[in-house]
Amino acid sequence: MNDQDLYGKTTAGFDEVRGRALKLPQRLRTMLIMVDGTRTVAQLREAAQTLAAPGDFLELLLGMGLVAQEGASQPSRAATAAQPSPTPPAPAVSASTPSAGEATVVPTASPEKFRAALKFMNDSAVDLLGLRAFFFTLKLEKCYTAQDLLALLPDFSKAIAKSNGPEMARALEERARQMLSD
């Protein structure tokens, strides 16, 4: 498994995120949610380490048929993603103030990126907050632009930190910002 490989969810993986039939451990489920075909193996492993997820999470998810390596067209995307990847996370973390994040993220967020970030935030909240996610998901339903999502990120981070710790909140907020700026 190459550090620059990309993996995405299979149909079974999407079904598991929606239905929770396998009752995956929380951190393994979080990693399944994070596998989206845009993060490299190296980036996923770094996130897993931050979240204290099992080191062999990718192998476990592969073995269960929940994820698969992206197709032949993806390695070229991985090569291009590999070079900018070390650079964007640093600005995303340093640009955590809303005004800096809005200035750099909003102009580049396409509708597809917005929908992906919205889904990521919703899935993460539902997975990690359970019933407490209800009011947060109502707020998400009122988001129509990337700027709306960015404005909601502090609430998202606060809720995640309260129930799952600041490390997880920081990692998920960084991922949401990255999804809006990629």
C-alpha cells in the first residue's frame, strides 16, 4: 500500500455509514467516514494517529469490503495531491480564524465541495454526537453556501470537543476546511 494511494468507500461502505449494521467501533467508523477518495493513505494514517484510531484501520476496512483503492485515473490525482498536501493543512490550521478562513476558502468552494463538506459535517455529527446531533443538523440544513458552513464550524468543533475531545474536534474541523478549499 503506497502512501500516495487514494481509497474511497464502496457501496457497502456507504451503506455502513448510513445504517451502522456492522456496529463498528467509534474511531474505526470515524476513519470510514474520512475515507472519501481525496485523502492519501499518508494523510489518513496521520488522521488516525491523531484520533487514536487503530493503526491497521485501512486494512480492516479493506478486509470488510467497506473501502477500495480508487481506479486507474486516480493515481494521477494522487500524484498532484501529494505535492500540495503538505502545504494546505498548515494554512488551514493557521487560518482557523473565521475571517482568514472565509477569505481563502469561500471563493474556491464549488457546489460539489460544499455538498461534500456538508455531508461530512452531518455524518460526523450524527456519528459522534448521537441524539445530541439533532439541533446541530437543523443548523446544517440552513446552510446554503460555503460561507454558511464556515460560520458554523466553531459550533461544530465545540460540540465535537465536548463529547470526544479537542484532538478529534481539531482534526474534523481541519478536514471540513480542507474539503471547502481543495
